[in-house]
Amino acid sequence: MNFMNFFELIKNKAANIFKKLRGNNLSFEFLKNRTFQKWAIAITLCLILAIIISPELRIYEPDFKLGMIAPGNIKADYSFLVEDPQATEQKKMEDAENVKPVYDYDIKIKENIRTKLVKALSAAADNYNNYLKGKTSKNGGLDVNKLQKDKKSLERYLGIYLSSEEFYVLNEHKFSGELQQKLSNLIISFYENKFITNNILSKAEKQKGIVVRNLKTKIEEEIKDQSLFYNIQEIDAALLRTVNMVFNEDDDHLKEAAFSLAKKLIEPNLTFNKEATEKNKLAIIGETNSTFFQVQKNEMIVREGEKIGYLELAKLNAFYKSVKDKKFSRFTILLGFFFTSLFLSIVLYLWRTRNWITTSARSNVDLFVFGIIALLQILLIKMGIFISLAVNKAFPFLSTETCFFAIPFAFGAMTMAILINRNVAMIISVLTSLMIGFIFDEKIIFPLFSFLGSVAASYQIVRIRQRSVFLRIGFFLGIINMAAIICLNLITGNLFNDLFLRLLMGLVGGVFTGILVAGITP
């Protein structure tokens, strides 16, 4: 049974069904209208064509879990970005680690210590002077109890414990104003350009520096100079240098007492502000941009039977999320393909053939045949793309693009040339070639390759009177394909890029097209 008889059989059966329905008082008179039939055929076939060409429409979003087995191959039909939660979290942690710790700098510490020291020594000096006056008047000896009492009083003022040697040296110098001035200078000079802290700065903090916030001015400053930071337990060397500078003309006993006293009085002027540091870390984490990587179009996300790992799950979630977000745009793409194919059909067939000399009874049948062959042509191309991808995976030396040249692009034109005539074959050549441009990502190579082969083969095949000649036409188409491949390689500037394999695939595609047309036509 050939194509034309098959279509006639379908038409007769449909007519019988309509007669039965009309017997039940249902009116289908509008179906006999030939204009309606033309539009119905054109719209239906163009809608099917749009569904075939447009990206896959997904009604529901599958639920994937870590460790489950993939039920089938899932491939990206467009490029999209995937957020990597682990990399993003790692980046947040790294950014948080790079945040400089915040320390509060109390500039009043040195002045407070100096003031306390001067007041304490002034009070001790007054007691000492009063004691000397009383001693002279009473002509008495050294009062040990009085000294112990004065020592305790001085300790209360200073807030520290004094050794006997320290108090003895201070008492020996009569807590004089000169001594007070030197000790005041010692405190002020030691704190100059120094940050004293209870914390031991880590190696990372020393390398990246810290943020010092002045409690008085509220001004923050980043400081990286390690020489400015001192731990309270490691100030001996710096303090001793300052003592020698201030007391350079005094005896060693006074220097030792001044050093010991100052060391006890020194307090940290830099304290770690944990709350401010954590606040800065949270702010940096909040500002950290997510880490993305790109999945390319036609990249296999997961294969059937494979276990879904962390990376595959991230890709799948991003893929189906983007599909959901782009659902409306995918419907618009479908409508775009539908109206494009309908417009091309109207321009290339309905408008072009309205003056053809043909029987009215056959015109709609020819249109129906035209649509079916166009759909078969697109389906063969889609199948060819799928097979080419599989061949490339089995034989990596055969590139996917090379395998594309074996697809029977001229099938539709050759079939229409035999079933109707070569003018309609020319129309289907133009239509399918334009549609192929969308299938192959709007590349011009394969639409040109399809059009050249289709035109040449359709004009040659109309002379056939015997089925055995189909193989010869297949070889003829193969030679045309080879010539087209050379031309296209020249256009792309890569003449010898897989040239031999492409020529071989072009010849195979031509022969296969001839055999396919021979088997499907009457």
C-alpha cells in the first residue's frame, strides 16, 4: 500500500464516520468546506511541527534526592548557571576569616595611670613631710609602724602591691616632685605609639592587621605594623629602654624601682571587641556573592542508572528551577515556532499554488501529504541528531558535527518530487531548510547543506522510471553532498577540518536517503 492509497483510505473512513454522525442530527457541513480543510491541515501540521522543534515542555517538576538512582538520561537543552552551595559556604567562611578583628583603643589609660600615680605620690610626700616635722619637734627615732602604715596607704592609692625595696627607694627620694615628674614621663613615654593588649595576636592577625577603634573619637583605623603591638607579658624590653631614657642620670636602684613600679602600673590600652568583630563578619557573609558554575547546552547532567551525587543534585535543582521560571517563555517559543512555520507554509504553499492547474479534489490531499512529509523530514533529522550523539560517544574520533552530514536531509524533497512534482519539492526544500536552522542553533551550515542536496536530488529524481535507479540517485546525492561539504568547509575557513570523514558521511547520507525514499514511495 503506497502513501496516496493510504491517505485515500483514511479519507473514505472519515467520510463514513461523518455520515453516521450526521444521521444522529449532528451537522458537519463546515468540514466539507475546502478552505476550512486547508486551514485545518495547515494549522494542525504546523502546531505538531512547532512542538517537535521547540524545547521540551515539562508539566511537573520531578523530586530528586541525594543518593537516588537516576530514572533516565537528563540532558540540558539550554545553558544555565548552577549555584554551588558548598563553594558558596566555603567562600563565606574564607571571607569571614579575612575579616580583621576589631580592638578598642582607650587613649585615656596612660593619663589615668599618670594622674593616679601623681596623686598617690603627692599624698605620700605630704605624709612624709608631716612626719619629718613631727619627728624634729619630738626628737624621736625611726617609726617602723608609721612606715608600714604609709606603705599600705600608698598601695591603696596605686592599687598595686609594693615591695619593701620599691617603697624604700621612693621614701628615700622623699616622694619628691622631681621623682613624680620622672615617673609621669615614664608612663607617658612608654605608651607613646604602643598598643598594649592582654591577647596574644595570632600569626594571621599580624599578617592581615587589625582594626583599631578609638573609643574617644570613634574613628577606626587599620594597622598592620607589628612593631606597635605588645602583649602585657612581653613589655619588659620596651619598658626597660624607656626607663633608661627617662632615668639616664639616676642610680641603678632608682631605675630598678621605677621599672618594677611601672610594670605593675601598666595596663592594656587595647581590648578585643568580640561583638564588633562578629558584626563585621556577619556583614561580610551577607555581602558574599554566591558561587556559580555554568552547565553548557546539550551537556549530560546525569545518565540513567547513575547515583545522584551532590554536584548532580545541584545541577538538577537549578535546571528544573530555571525550567519552572522559564515556563512562560517556553510557551512563547512554542507559539513563535508555530506562527513562523504557519507563515512559511502560507507564503510557500497556499499563496504559491493557488494558480496551479490541479483538480480541486486533490489539492487538499496534496497539502496533507506535503505536511506529513515535512513532519517526517523533521523527525528524521531529530532522530539523526540523537544517533549522531550516540555514535560520537561510542566512537570519539567521529565528531558529532561530522555525523550530522549522514542525516537524510533530502528525504522530503525527493519524496515530494515523486509523489507530486518538483515544484512542491522545491517548496518543501525551502521550508525544511529554514526549520533546520532553528534545530541546529541557527547555524547556516546545515540549512545550506540541506537545501543544496534537496534541490539537486529532487530535480534529478523526477526522471526515474525504475526503482533500481534510486540507488544511482543516492550516489548522485552523495556526490552533491561531498561537493557541498567542500564548499562549506571553505566558507568556515577550515578546509581540512575532518574533511575525509565528512565526505564519507556525506556519501553515506546520500546513499541512505536514496534507499529510504525507494522503500517508502510507491
